[in-house]
Amino acid sequence: MKLPTLRIYTIAYLIFLYAPIIILPIFAFNNSTAVAFPLQGFTTQWFGQVWADPALREALKNSLIVAVSTSVLSTFFGILAARASTRYSFPGSGPVLGLIMLPMVLPEMIMAMALLVVFLSVGIPLSLFTIILGDVLICTPFAVAILTSAFQSLDRSLEEAAQDLGEGPFSTFYLVILPLVMPGIISATLICFTISIDEFIIANFLGSGQKLLSTYIFGQLRFPKNVPNIMALGTILVGVSIALLSLAEFFRRRGIAKTGAKDTGGFL
Amino acid sequence: MTVTTDKPTMIEFRDVHKYYGDYHALRGINATIKAGEFFSLLGPSGCGKTTLLRTIAGFEGISSGVVLIDGKDVAGIPPNNRPTNMVFQSYAIFPHLTVEQNVGFGLRKDPRSKEDKARAVDEALAMVGLSGYGKRAAHALSGGQRQRVALARALILKPKVLLLDEPLSALDKKLRENMQVELIKLQRQVGITFILVTHDQEEALVMSDRIAVMFEGEIAQLDDPETLYRLPKTRAVANFIGTMNFLPAKIIAEGAGKVEVEAQGFGRVILDEQKQVTGQTSPGGCTIGFRPETATILFEGQNAPDRESMATVEEVVYYGDMTYYDVRLDGTSEPMRLSMRNTFGRPVLDIGTRARIGWSPGALVMFR
């Protein structure tokens, strides 16, 4: 019998990808400070400890401030760029859009270092604000990508019809265009939020003393007795990320179904 | 067909040019459209008919010239401030709204009360035969229903001019024919000027009071459907509207409103300069044209109404109610298309049959 090579490859690939993530919830509920098999019984005490840790609460608060600000700003810039690139043609539109998308593939380390040098030389003190600036740079290309597909699937004549029926450019935008791209906007916001919450390099370089969830987790890994707490926190983050990404995809698909457009891919 | 000559002018184009970069899309359009007229812009794709329509709506600016709507120069007036409304080729129904929200979309700034507006929406829906559909989601409608919603949405604003951009091209044949009749009725009912863009010559002939045939950014001919069909100004127009056969010919004599020509296959004929001669005078040869249904194959015992020529059947296409014959007249090189109504007991001729062709000089057209 012929070996189902491709099938075995696929399964091995998926195990390699997801086994470490499955480890997280297993040890988050394991009643032992040592992350090792055999398991020692079920407990939820690590989750209690996570909740009780004031440093972690501070980091969570900071992370939320950064992620919310980043997702709102990135999505706003994304709307502007996506609208410009799909609706207007102007000299240099191709290169400009390319430059906006570049941070998606540039090494984050380089960007973080470059930003650090700029901030220090200009004299901007490092703070949550500088982290937000860095994260916006990273997240905006994702927002542009999602929103461009949303704006592209809009029939141009819908806009003309609204104008023809008496609406000016601004009322046309909020009466017709905005409702139709709203699923894309929600989806872009959620994805930017997820990326920002996960972001480590920017937070580490540009954060000064301010701890975010990612930098806090990294700091805690040095203390073996705190590792189960990190497992619990990681479990929560994985759960929230999956929920947010699913929600984002749900809105993207619903948007496509609503306008009757063709599905041209997405993140999930 | 309504007589439109005594009606006031609704739209006037004065030497309208439009460039897209180097591309000359509209090349000096001069035309007037009367109030209450059903007017069609007919032409192949890329002839500028949609561009011309969009200059009326205000979606396209013009490079030079003047567009007047109801006597007013509309240069610089955006679409939302023009007394025109448009039915888009894709219908452009707002997918996130219900049918009644779509139809009532243009009433947002209308000072009337909510109840009055709701009544107006109901009336508009009734007019297009969609009573009771108001609460439906727009994206759940069929093509024909979308078309009606688009019509109701435009007509509810009582525009001076309704612009229709190939509104029937997305419908299947049967539905299209029904909608043609409905649109004509609707136009008579509301009395608004309708301007239709179409590439379908049959649709234009059926629906219009007058038709502007456009080629390459110019109006080749502007006439009522009958004149357009009977006396096309150029061979291009003749070919675009229906089928026309052409025979090379020579002018023998001319004078007193008559032209005598010698046409290959038909021999000498005398034509009425007023009624049968078309196009600009050009030196050299001329062409004689005739429509497929104006000449007929004479069967056993039939006599020519007027003149008679001999021909050989070269191709037979059977359509049920009609048969198309390609026949070659003696002394000519190209076959001529004849269309014959099939009647009971009449045989369909075989290829190679010799046939007598009956024709009348009065049905001929001469192109200079």
C-alpha cells in the first residue's frame, strides 16, 4: 500500500505547530510548580494567583491602553489609506502604498531600534505613548490589507447612486460606504488589537520601565515558581486571541455575504 | 410614436468634447432632447454613449462645450444638485437597506412628514408593481425586482430627466421584453424625459421616440426609429440597425429631384432625391442599399409587384416563422440577404435553386 505521505506531513506539521500551545492549558491546571510530567492533579490556584498579582494587573492595564489606542489609530489610518488606494488614482499611489505596507515584512527589531534612536535623539521620553506609536506602525499595514479588500468589494455605482439621490460626499460616506465596510472596520480593529497585545519587541525597546503583558511575562519566566502563573495567563491570552480572531473573521464574512461580493481570502 | 417637434427643449448639447488624457471620448456632440421624450443613445461599446449620459448626470465633467438642462448650463453642478436621476446598469441597490429604505433614500432632506414620505414610497413601489415588498432586504431580490426598485427610487424624486444606463442588459430575454413594454408605459404615465443608453438596436427601435446612433464619440445620425431604419445616413448606421444589402452602382443622370442609377443586379432605376438619397455628396461611385424584407422570392404563379431579377440561392437559414435566404443576383459578386415569412404550404427552397426576385425601386436607398 502506498504511504499517505502528504497526509502524514500535514498531521506532523499541525502537531508541531499546536502541541506547545496545548501544553499551556494542561500545566495551567496542574497542581505543581514544576512544569513536568506526570501531572499532579487539577487546580485553579494559578489563575487565582494571576488575578491577585498587582504587577500583573498594572501590566494588563498598560497593555489594554496600548492595544485599544493602537487598534483605533491603526484602523483609522487604514480607512484613509484603503479609501485612497481603491477610489483615487494619483501619481505615486503605488510606491506610497508599498511604503505603508512595508513594516509588515520589515524586521521588527530594526524598526524598534530605529524608532528608539529617533525618540532619544528628538528627546521624546519613552512611555506608553511611544509604544503606541511603534505598534501603530506595525499594525497599520494589516488594517490597510483588510480594509482594502472591504473597500474594493464596494460597487462604485453605489456611491454614485447616493450622490445621484441628493447626498453630498460626506453624507454619502457615512450613509452608504461606512455601513458597507463596517464589518471590515470591526475585523481590522480586532486584528490590530490582537497584534498589539502580543507585541514584545516594540514594548521591550520603547517601553522604558513600563511593563506590558508581553514584557511582564518574559520577566516572570526567570522565576521557576512563577511559571505556572504564566501558563495560566498564557491560557487566558490564547483563549482571548482565538475569540477575537474568530469574531474578526465572522464580521469579515458577514460583510461579504451582505454585499453579495465574492470571498477573496482572509486571515482564517 | 409621439410627435415631439413642438415640445420644449429639455437637454441641449453644444459642441461637447471630452478627453481622457489623449483619448478623445466625445467629439463635438450637438443635440437637443425634448421634454417628455423617450430618447435613446445607441451604439457599440466604447462609442461614448455612457460617457454622454454621465455628463448629463454630472458624474463626468466635459473638456469643452456646454450641456444645458432645462435651459440652464450645468457646468460645475454636482450630481446631487441636478434635476436628473439615474438607473444604473448594476442597479446600485444599497445592500444594507430594505426595499423601502432604498426607495425612500432620496427623500432624506425632503421636508415632508414621515407619513407623507411613507405614502410616497408606497406609491412609488405600487407604480413599479412591487407593492408589499417594502420590508424585504434589498440583497434578497431577483434581478428584475432590483431593476424595479432602482426605477422607483429614481422616480420618487420626480426628476425632470430619468437616465437609464443599459437597464435591461442584465435581464434574460423574456423579462427584458416585458420590461421594455413596462418602461414605455411608465414613461407615458409619468411624462418625464427618459434617456436610455443601449447597445441593443432592437431595444432602441421598440422603445424610443428618437434615437441618436453613436460611433467613436460622434453622433452618426439622430432620427426617429422609422427614418433611422428606412433612410440611414451612412452604411455604418445601416449595418448597425438591422441588416442592409449593398449593391455597387453608378449615377447615370441627375435632375429635377430625381437620380437615375445603374445598379449591379438590378439594372437602371430612378430614385427620388428627397426620399431615397442619403449621405453627403461624394465624387465617384455610389451604393444602392435595400433591407432584406423589401425584396421577395417569387414562387410559382406569383408576379413581381414592380421589377424582377434572377438570382441563385446560396444559403438557407430556417428560423421557424422566417427563412433567411442568401441569394446572388445575376451579374453580382456578393450574396444578398432576403428574409421571407414562412406561410402554410410554401416550400423552403434548396441551395442552388434558381429564383425570381421581386423588388420595388421605391424601397431602395442610395448612399452617395
